[in-house]
Amino acid sequence: MSDRTVGVGMIGYAFMGRVHSQAWRSVAAFFDVPVIPRMRVISGRSREATKAAAEQMGWEEAVTDWREVIGRPDVDIVDICTPGDTHAEIAIAALRAGKHVICEKPLANTVAEAEAMVQAAASATGRSMVAFNYRRVPAVALARDLVAQGRLGEIRHVRAQYLQDWIVDPEFPLVWRLQKDKAGSGALGDIGAHIIDAAEFISGQLITGVSALTETFIKERPLSEGSSGLAAAGGSGRGTVTVDDAALFTARLSGGAVGSFEATRFATGRKNAMRIELNGSLGSLAFDFESMNELWFSEGGKGFERILVTEPDHPYVGAWWPPGHGLGYEHTFTHEIRDFLEAIGQGTDPTPSFADGLRVQRVLAAVEQSAADGSRFTTVEDT
Ligand code: SOE
């Protein structure tokens, strides 16, 4: 076996686990990575279901206790794909055991947990990364490059939305993403976190303060009897929704831009519309994940023109298909794993780091605080 092999253990195997598995399986087939992942083991609560998932997704073994994964000498990388309430405990234990850790977003359910994770990462030998996969959409990476090259000039507006509609039906069950003790917050942390990260990543500016409101439209739902991906079956009995259905906020950014942000699961007809537009003194750009192979760009006083982001010199694209053939959701995770392995191989710190995840967590906290205070402007560092 190659001495470049690194053993991977994944905790959780639902929607995010499936898409991460696809990335672990495919990364070395498409990218020239310095270390080659071997999919050693996954853990989940039910023995039978975890075993079936391991077989289906290409993992060698299945266990029912995540501590077993962390304790194994043949596991070098721990991939955390569980709900947010378990991130801190697992990540800190894995880092203390000397593992590299990649953790799903948002980093944690609270600022205090995220701070503890950052502390553990700072004193660990392993590398750590939070999985904001949309940074790895080629068009999003290209957008950041254009801003960094100064093509937009001084950025004045950042306009970001993340629109979904999978819980519009009031009879959609009370899955874990609708429970504060499991998910930390609702649309805000689940999808708002992505646009906060994308806005900071593309603009190169940090959110310094927010003025927010949140809403929970459907306050009670049938209890959930099982879910797969974002689909779920309702059982008997009803429970209270303890998170926001929608979160909206305006923001100030460190470079002088002003921002508006909207995260909702009630945008009927919008399935995964992660959108961002930036307007600068020289030009603008606009992106919508539902057309993820396109970036719209305006400069020289002209209207927007489409860039088809499928050329070999566009970020990540050269590893895949000929121009015009396009990429999908799963590729963003392959790119994320590629960058993570690259950093591990080179002995550098991958981004976004746990510290970046903590920053997003502070913005989430500021949004919640501002919404609770009745939209008073809330400084991010005060949370
Ligand atoms: C559900 O809203 C979800 O699966 C998020 O949890 C993911 O982060 C996002 O990529 C797609 O939607």
C-alpha cells in the first residue's frame, strides 16, 4: 500500500455523509492529491443501517460509537457529518487524539462551543477545516478572484440570499433541522451561514454589525418518523418548532460595503437558490446556485454578461469535463476534500479554518441577538 495513504473515518452518514462519501471516493480519481484517502470506517447509531450505508457508499467498516472511530490508529482524518449539537464534542476529541478534522457547517451550535473548538484546533497537531462547500463552486471561486483583482473596484453592496422551500407544507415533519437543541438555529444557521461565509469570502470584507429579524411561520409540526436527505415521514403526535423559518438582516462590512441577507425555507419554488450579487465602483457580479455553472459579470458601464464557468482555466474545472459540460452540487464537496488533502499533504492550514467558522458563528449570534432586541444594530464582536 502507498505510504501516501491516509485513513478516513466519517461520523454520520445521512445527506451530508452521502455527499462527503462521494467526494472521498472520487477525489483521487480526478485530482493529483498529495495523500490518498482510504475510506476506513463510518459510524452511526443503528448497526444495520450503518452497515448498509457503509456497503452502499464504499466504506470498509461500520461501527455504532464515534469514539471507536477516533480511537483507531488507522484513521488519520475524522469527517464530522452529524447535527450541530455533537460537533464540538467530536471535533475536540478527534483533535486531541491527533486526527485531522473536517467538520460540517455551521461549526457549532453556540459561540462558546465554537470557541472551544478553535482552542482545541490551535493546540492540535492535526489540521482542521469547516465545510463551507459553496466556496468551492468554480463560479464562486472565480467571483472571489475577480474581486481580488480589483475588477469590481470599491465594493459598495453585498446582496445575498439563500432560498429553499422544503418545509413550506405545514405537515412537513419536525426533523432535527427544526429543533434548536440539535441544530442551534433554523434557516439562519443551516443556510444563512453559507451566505455569510460566501459574502465574506468573495468580498474579502468581514461583517462587523447587523440589524435583523427572524420569523417562525409554522409553530407546530407532526413528529418525524424517519428522514432521508431533505424528505421525511410524519408520525403521530405533534411538536413545537424551536428555530427560525426565515432570517433577514442588513449588515455593515469592514471595507465600507453595506449588505442585505435573507435565509428562508419558505421561498416557494426556490429549491436551492444560493444567490449573491456584489456591486462595486467599477463593476458587478451575480451568482445563483440554481445555475451554478454561470457567473454574471458587468464592467465598463455595460449590463451583465454571462460567463460560462466551464473553461479549463477556471477554478477546479480543468480536472473535470470539456468546456460546456458543467458540474453539480457534489463536485463542490470533491473540491473541498481536494483542498483539505492538499493542505494536509503540504503541512499548511486549510481554509475555511475553525477560526473562520467561529467568525460566522459570531455573526449568527449577532443576528439572533438583534432579532431578539427588536432589530437594534448589533456589533458582531459584542456577541
Ligand atoms: C438543507 O437546508 C441543506 O442540506 C443544508 O444543510 C446544506 O448545507 C445546503 O448545502 C443544502 O441544503
